[in-house]
Amino acid sequence: MKSCKKLLMGVACAALLLGSVSVQAADDDEENEFSSKIASGENVVLFKIHDIKPLRDDVGDIKECEFGLTLYNRSPKTIDATTMDLSWLDESVAEVIDAEYKDEQEALNKQKLQHSVAKNLKNVQNQPQPKTEDFTPKMLNTSIDLPKIKPFRQVTLKSKLKSDRCFLMMKEVDVSFSSCNITDEKPDNVDRRAALNRSQTPNECKSLFRFVSPRDPEYYREFQKVSFNEDAARRQQVRKNDMEEMEKNYNKIIQSVNHVTEVLETIR
């Protein structure tokens, strides 16, 4: 009889241990869950820059950067006749240029303090020395004419820009628009022809587009109507349902063990 009771208690303890370990694992998974900075359900145009490839000339020097641009229109608007301007800042070069400008200003101020004659000062100003910015600008720039993108459609473009600093394209990009045309598929209380012919300001395009960086988990999957955050929430709900079902089964096991223990106690 004692052996049976020990066996039943062992089963109960094992079930309890299994439940607590599973709960802890689920909590850890939830804490470590990635999250995207793109708001779920937000009507935006997602875009990312990928497959960056340096192109070399015959002697092996990098002359161009080839890259892919993928855009997913997750809004009910149509994008047409829009030009996107992309810029990357080379922080190292920018620091050198800023330092050169500072040194130049200090030299001019020093001459003024030493009461240099205007003629000599003018000669110094008219004889500029070669600067870093003359052959290596701090910004890497390119412009891309976007094709027509209808609501909930995705396009991938291939483009190139002349530079030997392709590594800059892995960093955050500054986005602006030379031209911007956005139209609603079903404008409310507005003549459709007038709506289709209406151009927006660059700021309206900038507020609609969202850059997805390599640090965002949304970057590593195909853009789709269901966002990464919504998909993650769905997975968490499934995990929660599984935990509730396991807890329900665990409680049934405990009730059965208690019932058997009560029966054994009455016949002891």
C-alpha cells in the first residue's frame, strides 16, 4: 500500500515539475521575442535595401555599388511618378571635413588678430588648399524613379550608384522625395479624375514611407500584409492556448491522484 502511495505521489510531482518547466520556458520565449519598430496594421510603404554588391573595374578597384530595393505598399493608396532620394552619411569623412573647416576658420581668425593687411588676407582667401570634400564628399547620394505601386503590391528594383564606399549602404539611410504622387483607390467625396491628377508634397511621401533596417526582424522575411508583430502576437496566443490546455490536463491529473489517495485511505 505504501508503495502505491509513493508511486502516485511520484506521478503527481512529475506532472507538477513538467508544468512548471513548461511555464518557465514559455515565459522565457515571450521575454526574448523579437519586435518590429513598424506598427502593426499601419498603412505605410515598407522598403528595404539589400543585396549590396561592390562592382570592380579591370584593375580591381571598386567603381560602383549594385543594390536591390524592395518596396511593399501596405496602404490603400497608389504610388505613381514618384522619385525617391537616398543619402548615406560617411561619419568618418564628415569628421575630417569638419576639422578642416575648423582649422581654416581658426587660421583666418588668427590672421585678423595679428592685424594682417587686407591684401594679404585676400590673397590667402583666394588660394584655397585642396580639401577632403573636393574629392571625397561626406554624403553618398542616389535618386530612384519608382514604378507604379498599387495597394498591397510588392516590387523589387535593381539599381547602381558610382562610389567605392558601398559599405555605407548598410547603415541608416536618409530619405527624401524630389517628386511625390499618391492617389487613393477609392477617394471619398472627391472626383476620381481630380484625385488622380493631384500631386502631393514631398513631406506627404516621407510620412508614408517606412525604412526597414537590418536590425528590424521585418527585414529578414518577405514583406506581407500580416506584419511581424501581428505574426508574433499570433504565435504567443497559440503558445498561451497550449499552456492553458496543459494546465487543464495537469489539474485533472492532480484530481485523479487525490481521488485515488482518498480511496486508498478508506481501505487502509
